[in-house]
Amino acid sequence: MTASTIDNRDELIAYLHAAMALEHATIPPYLTAYYSIKSTTNSDAAHIIRVVVVEEMLHLTLVANVLNAIGGQPDLTRPGFVPSYPAYLPDGEDDFTVDLRPLSPEAVETFCKIERPGRAPGAERLLTLPDSGGPRLVSSPTAEKMRFYSIGEFYAEIIEGLEKVAAADPKRLFCGDPARQVGTEYFYSGGGDVIVVTDLDSACRALNFIADQGEGLDAGIHDAAGELAHYYRFRQLQLGRYYEVGDESDAPSGAPISVAWDEVHPVKVSPRLADYPEGSQLAAAARQFNADYGSFLALLTQAFNGQPDLLQEAVRGMFRLRDGFNRLIRNPLPGTDGLHAGPTFEIPAGPGASAEPGGTAQEVAR
């Protein structure tokens, strides 16, 4: 197996920043699919996606706790934190794009690829990065042009790096302010509890929990707490049934799930601000949504930097973005042959910044 690419605290911090960006990067695609569902329809699919989104917020919080524990500083407002969709995630030897798209078989297939279980086919954890010219969600921040076969492998690398760096001086590594930890009193998820991180053991438990709940490093259907891993939650939509304890991975035996793929607003795939007519209500709604989403990320940043009581408000705020979604998703986009508008997630670079193309955090990063 390739030796760990993490040799010191600074490299650990770089990986944990990348982990926060990765956990967040799944949220806009999941929310877009969730809010594309027409009201009173597809209740099973809506519930599955909503549960996963809340658990992704839990994962984001756990990574922030690990980062804070080693003296890092979470920042969800930094340039480039929100990817420019479509973004790219490694899939074996090929790549697939992660788009903002309505609920569809294609969307669910992408979600399964994001959360896929399993290790690389060979012994190597790090694989050579094909040159596709696009941004990556899971690549090494310290080894140029190297990436990971799966999210689980990415977290295995961080855990190995934590163990290596902590072996030299664990007290010096875990030097963060305990007051910056988010505890169970500040965040509740039916899919698991927040883990306060103070040492190597608690840090490894937090990161192993994320990997297990996402796709499972051991390729199990359920995580250690008995919760269905994200990959298998989405597979239920493909296979048309809920999993029961003891089921084989491709043979769920529970209640049937019916997905009405046509009961969905036909949102344009990965829209951009440039797609909206200048001066139109849709353009204004898209810019306002981006500003509101930027405020949500700023509130999360405050919560992860010493004001953990703000976290519950931030989570509620994420779902209050519904009105902004609806102002776009329920309305046709002129010149697209019946497609509807959707959020672009081109987030302004800072407080009061313009959300014009060229003024986004992604553009600043370039």
C-alpha cells in the first residue's frame, strides 16, 4: 500500500479542510433533487434525501470538531469552498460529473457513485489523477495529481495520518480550544450523535463514523449503529424496496418504494447565472438565493468557531432556503424548451459582494 501522504500537522489540516469541502459539496446536489419534487408526491424519495442531507450536516460538524481539536480553523466562506458545478469525483479509472439536477434516475445514479462503498481494485489507495481539466471533490491536497478511489479511502488516509502524527506527540497535536467543540446539546441527528474530539481515540471515532455512515469502509449495508449507509439509502430508490436487517446488498426485502419520476419539476441541469435574462425576476431570485446561501455558510462558520449555539439555527436556516428554491424551481426558464430555473450556488466572494459571474468565490479562487 502507498505510504501515507500526511506527515505533519499542517498536512492534516489541509486534508481536513478538503474533507469539509467534500462533505458540503454533496449538499447542493442533494437539496436540488429534494426541492425539485412536486409537493405531495414522492414522499419516500423526499424522506430518504432529507435524512441524508441532515446526516451530511452531522459529518460536516464532526470534521469541524476534528479540525478544531488540532488547532485548525474551519472556514466555509473561503474562496473555492463551494465548487463550481458540474464538479468531478473519481470513479475508478474514469470520472463522472456531479451536477445540480432534478430527482431522476441519473441523479440517483450519481448519488450512488458519490457514496459508493469499496476499496480500490488493487492494493494502492492513491491513484493517478486523469487530466480531465475539472475540479475534484476527492483528491490529495498534498500529493499532486493523486486522488482516492472512494470517500472511504480518503478518510482512511486521514485516520492513518492522524495516527502517524499523533505518535510523535499527541498532546501537542490535540492543542485546540475545547470551547470550540460542538457537543450533543447543540446538534441532534436521528442518524447519530456528535462526537466531541479531544484526543486520537475520539478523532478516529468521529472520522470512522463518517466513512461508515456514508458508504462503509467494510462495504456493509448498515453502519456500526445499525443505520443504513447513504449508498444503500439511495440504492433503495433504484431497487424499489426498503432494506431489512440481514438483506443482501442487491436484494432488499422490505416494503416497496414507488418513485414517480415525472412528478418532478424539470430543472435545468447545473444552471449558471448567465442563463438568466439580465434584469429578470429569475435573475434577481437566483442572486438572492446565492446571497442567502452565502449567509448560511457564514453562520455555520461562526458556529464552528466558538459559537456552537448557532448550529441549530444554521440547520433550520438550510431548510428555510425552501422558499428561495421554489421561486426558481417552479418557474420555466425562457429559451430552454420547458426547462425550469434552479439555484446556481455561485456564492458571492464576501459580505456585500456582487453575485455576478466573475465575482463568485469560485472565480476568485482561480
